Amino acid sequence: MASSLTAAYPWTTSPLVSCAPMRLIANASLATAVSIAGGLGFIGAGSDINTLSSELSKSRDILNKAKLSTNTGVLPIGVGFLIWGAPLADTLAILSKPENIPAAVWLFAPRHPNQLKDWADGVRKASSNKTKIWIQVTSVREALEATKLASPDVLVVQGTDAGGHGAAQGAGIISLVPETIDAVTEFCDSSSSTPLPFFVAAGGISEGRGAAASICLGAQGVCLGTRYLAANEATIASGYRDAVLRASDGGSTTIRSSVYDQLRGTTEWPAGYGGRGVLNASYRDHEAGVSFEDNKKLYDDAVASGDKGWEGEKARLTTYAGTGIGLVKSIMSAEAITREVRQDASKILSGAPASRL
């Protein structure tokens, strides 16, 4: 294993900043912009790989123009999969092509833990061990399970402040990251065959202060999702982005719930997961006892209205975002976001004030 997380990805700068593989939002333009800025960007393939080949092709074109190369035979980006639904064999067929081998594959939400081993073994074989395995976990138990089964190169430790899908019950990164590191380290120290993974913190991190705090907790890198919703390169409706920029006080204006999955029809998720999003009329009506049928009709009408479905008190459309939403103040390029977070974190860690303070 490389001596540090950034050494494993030679184009990156410490502390490593990555973007979450947000399904439908983190495509080639966002992933490559983060990597070009010295971070590690992820394409969010999710459970549907129909566009994966084309997104990888777009990524190659962008990276070639930027003259960003790893000189190791891998694309300097990652790809994230929801392994409860993504087809393993078809995915490996795509990733095994020499021009498609990514630097990292991010695995999340198995229906059964053994899926982690199947995916990790398959990706390593398909890439001739060039692709490093990132596994997202939401508890100490999941982290130990993933380490024993799949020996990941990186554990992404996701706290409950994270936007989008995560554990319905869990802890924030302040306690989850150090406890996870301690437990996994103890296991790896007692095992002669399992190397200690690197740790990346995720959940509620929107700027340099959160990134610096995560490094102090023991993480070697951070992952941001909500902050990149306001990146120029994010594939996102303008109404969704505007709703993110308007929101504040994320602890009271977002909630993790299954309501939005039910209204959107994305109910394939395994038990125990929910999506954190901005509270709106859809959730309020659900809590007030409005029937699912009536709520669904209103939701579908909002979908048909386009960006208006995110406007005002009558906003109904799903706005997945984390509790750090109130720290997202402006639209910026993904490169600028990545550099700002990294530089501010570095300043704080060195004892100097960050630019936003």
C-alpha cells in the first residue's frame, strides 16, 4: 500500500478532497474537474450503467485535453456503484477495457455483505489490481464487516449529516470516524493478512473547517457531496441548485426519510437506508396525514412544472442535501471548490486562518 492516500493517487494534493458519486449529478464533467484540481472525482453510476461507457469516454477526452495522466494505466477518476442494483458482470466487462480502468471504484449499499467481496474481487481481477477499492460504511459494524470481507483500500466513513442516501440510524463523523479507525486498526493489527485501509470522512463537510476537523479526527481525506451541488459542472436542474443556495440551518431544514423515495418511485433500496433532503410540502403533507395517492399526484404535478417544483413554500420536489447546506453560499467551478476546501483546510491545520474566516 502507498505510504499516504495522496501517494496512491499521484496527481492529488494533501489533504485529499473527493466528490461523492452522486447518481445522475456527478458525471464526467464534475468528476474530471475535481481531479484536475488535485482531488479525486467520482462518476456516480449508481445502479444503472447504461451511460457508463459514454461517461468514461467523455472523461478521457476532458483529461487528455487537460493533459492529466497518472502514467499508471488508469483514468485519474473513480466510479461509484450502488451494488444492490448495478449488474456486476456487465460492469466488469466495461471496466476491464484498458482505456476504461478507473483509479478507484466506490461500493455502497449491498443487499448482502458478501456482495462487497464479489465486487472487490471482480474489480481487482478485471483491472489487474490497478483499481483501488473504496467502500462506504455507515457504522463501526459495517466497517469491520467490509474490512474482513473485502480488504478495501479506502473506507469512506459516512456520518448521518450526509445528504442523499445513508443509514436511517447512525452517528455523526465526530464520534463515528475515530471509533471506526480504532476498531479497524485493532482488527488489522491482529490480522496477518489484512492491511489497514485509508479513511475518508463524509457527511456534513462543506468547506475547509469541516475538512480540517476530519483530518484531526484521523481521516486521511474528505468527501463532499452537497457542496458540489452548486458546482458549475454538476448535472442538476437550476431549481434544485437554487433551493440548495436558499437553504440554511441544515439540522432543522433537512431530514432523513423514505418519503421522497416513495414519491419518486425509487424504492429498491435495501432496508435501513433513507435519503436526507430539504423539508418541503411533500414531507409536511405526509406528516399531516395526506394520503399517499394524493401526495403522489401533487408530486407528479410538480415534476411536470419543472423548476417551479422547487420554488417557495409549495415546493414539492426532492432536494437531497446534507446538514452542511447552509454553508453552500454561491455557485463556483468544481476546480475552485476543490482548491478552496483543500487550501483552507491546510491553512487551519498549519495554524493559519482560512480565507473564509
